Amino acid sequence: MKKKPIIGVIGQGGPVDEEILLLAEQSGKLIAQRGAMLVCGGLGGVMEAACRGAKSENGTTIGILPGQNISEANDFVDIPIATGLGEARNSIVVRSAEVIIAIGGRFGTLSEIGFALAFGKKVIGLRTWQGIDGIHYAENVEHAVKLAFEFII
């Protein structure tokens, strides 16, 4: 049996602009529709919105949590993984994904982008940090998810 691809969605936990949340939810939905699993940091904001979108299409979601308790995961995480590593868990989120979609974001997202690029992972940016060499900037959600699957294959 062929394993499902795993796509990471990264972005800030909150507070988050409604437009960014909508982009994250749509991304999660399209990722699930195309048969991939979604991995994220498992908390709120962009992470929760992406998981909510994936679950709306019966997708599988994985949350790599910063704390020691799986109860910290948002309600849309199927597989919560408590690391107890705080922000250092960002490297695990990135290592667990085949490709990363960065939506919005603050410094935690920037660290994940940095890890991804250092690890040789493809990063697709959607309304995220600008001017970073190596990020493939997408025009919209459909373009971002299309690029993600092209990079996996």
C-alpha cells in the first residue's frame, strides 16, 4: 500500500486575520481532497483552521505540540504528538512534512521556514514573509496546493 503524502501547513497561532484563517481552512480542505495528510503545530489560529478544513473533507491531521499534554491540541487534530519541546518542536513539524505551505505568520513561522529551507524542503508562501530566497510564492490557495503536490511527485 502506498503511503499518503504529508503536507505541512504553518502559520501563527493567534490572533489571526480572518482572511488568513480562511486561506488556511481552504488549504486544509484541498490537501485532504487530494488525499494527503496534514501536519501542523496542532494549536489554534492557522493550525486549527487548516485542520478544520482537512477534517471537513475527512482528511487526517497530525499535530506536533509544543507542550507535554495531548489535550493542548485543537479539536480537529486526529493524531496529537506531545513533545515538551516548546518552539523547538518547529523542526519536527518541518521534518515530518514532505513540503511546507506557510500562510501568514510571525517569528515562529519564520523559524519553520528557516528549518525547512535548511533541510532542503520546498516551501510555498501564501501571504507570508516576503523576500526570502527559496520560498515559492503562490497567488492563491489553489496555486499553493497545486505546487505542493507537484513538489511531492
